[in-house]
Amino acid sequence: MACSGATMSLQVVGLLLLALTSSVAASTVESAPSVNKSCVTGSAGAAVSIGYGGARASAGAGVSLGADVYRATCPRAEDIVRAGVERAVAADPRMAASLLRLHFHDCFVNGCDGSVLLDDKPPFFVGEKTAVPNANSLRGFEVIDAIKAELERECPVTVSCADIFFQSQFTSLDHHCSPVQSGGPSWEVEAGRKDSRTASLQGANVNLPAPTSGATTLVQKFRNVGLSAKDMVALSGAHTIGKARCTSFSARLSGVGVSAGGALGASKDLTFLQSLQQLCSGSSGSALAHLDLATPATFDNQYYINLLSGDGLLPSDQALASPSGAVPGTDDDIASLVAAYAFDASVFFQDFAESMLRMGRLKAPGGGGDGEVRVNCRVVNSSS
């Protein structure tokens, strides 16, 4: 992936930011989806920048984001982050999905402020790592630690942990894309976030969606933090890579106590059901299954194609394509968005990129004060 300055080539995931021209309103698929599994569409590349140059994007609470934040103060910051993520994903390919999930779980609690990285600090606060959605499941802390340590040697107290998160997610996806060398647009990475001085166990327990959530609950969780139903469907596409424990989808296997998504017995793919039953039957629930069994190592739109066949793994995944996918009061028909993304990968890539940028700008006004640049991502600075 070639980069110049703060510009990153989106040959990474083919995330096509084409000026909000995507129109996915009530599309229906009358024939089999036209699958585009590569990370770029092959169309002519388009350079796109959002909130750069004279304009800057706002992340709330007076935080202004831009592309040139570290150009003078830490010009090698992007290279250091990219190299650190590449080493980690080369050693453990699953780490790409883990870093995406870590970033998501950070942004949904008081905004994208690195709060999920903080260890408990009694008696001041209990951190988010032990929250029900996070305990013994979040991974990648050591990757962020290693990158931060190198950045501190290069340019002390300059690059925030929250900004490391934002760049690392795109670098990690590079390892799950087809080796296409042209056709993707480019964008500039927004930076300028501060790290919080506190964390919220309660916020993590309340704000983060559960793998058993239905469509209505998912929409509300996203709205609560300032994102839309369309953002929810697009960002769920990150489940095209990564794994989940059997405990998170056991109800789909047994058909007992499941509401969201229904039972996997309704799947049109009996092999899919049987493979999962075999995987999980001999485990205590800790065995891992690919979220996308068809193309688990590629960031593509296969996730949505799976949903149309009833082969979504998590109850919350399959709920997006259920007849109740049309949630009252939403701007978009959820089930129609799933069909649109399954039919045309380029539409998914466009909307995914836009939604990732919107999520990266989340910041709760007043959350964590004015923030700081932590020296160690796990603890607030001693003067705080």
C-alpha cells in the first residue's frame, strides 16, 4: 500500500468515497447478487478528501480533525503505525479483525478517545476492559502498546492513542484485500483526537450492542451515539472478517431461546449448519467460528450475500435480513440495504468508508475533559 504524507491509497479495502452519491433506497434483488469480492471495484480511481485543506472535520467537544496534524511534529507517525500493524497481522492474521473491533468498542463509549485501553484506576474509575461485551474477548492491546512505545521514542507526547486506533484499522484491512494494484480512490487520514482521562464500565455495558440484539435494538444503539441505521448496516459488514465464539451464536444452532435472526435450521445451506454444530458440540463454547465462512480471509461483500441465504453467524447479523428488517422510524429499510450491498460491493465499500469516518469523529461533549496525549495508553498521565 503506497502512501505519501498523510494520504493513504484505498487499494486497502476499495472503500470508495464518491461524494455521497450512493443511492441504496429500496433496491430489491431479482436475481443472484453480482458478487464483487475484491477490495476495489476496478473502476477509475477517484481522489477524495473529507474535511482537509481549508476545512476541518469536527469530532465534538472542540476537537478539530485534519490531515496535517503530525506533519511537522511527527512526520513518521503514519509509517510507524502502519509498520506496527503489518507486523502484528503478519504474525496473527486474526488481529486485523480484532483491531477493528477494539476501535468500534472504543468509539461507542464516550466517543473515539482511547478509553477502552485504560486499565482500572481505583478509586477513580473502573475501566471498560471488564465490561460484559469486552471481558476476555477484546484483543490487540499489546499491538497498540508496541506502536505507542515506538512513537514515544520518535516524538514523545505527540501522537494520541486514539489517533493510533484510527489509522491502524485501515492498515489492518490491507491484509484482507485482493492484490489489486489500481482502481482505488485515496483519502487523507483524519487525526487530532485527544485521549480521555477516564473510562466508563457502565457506558460499555449499556452502549455496546450484543450479538443477540435484534434490528430495532441495533438501530437504537447506533442512534444513541449519533450514527444512523445505514451506518449500522454498513459497519456490520466488518464481520466479513474475524471470528466469534460458539457461545455468541449457540441459540442459532439449537433454535432454543432465539428471537433475533431465527434458528440456523432455516438456513438454505445444511452444510453450513452441520459444520458449526460439529465445531461447537465438543467445546465448552469457547471454540471460534469464522463470521464469514465463505471468504473468511477477504474483506468483501460476501457477508451480505450470506445473510440473504440465511447463513449469517450471529443472531444480530441475520436479524438485518429478516422480514422485520424494516424498522419503523428509520431512514433506510435495513433489509433493502443488505440486498443492495450483496448485489454491488462498490456500494458497500462507499458506505462503509463514509460510516467509518463518521464513527471516527464521535466524541461526547465534555467526555474526559479536554483530554491529553497519554504516554502510556493503559494509564492516564501522572499529572492528570
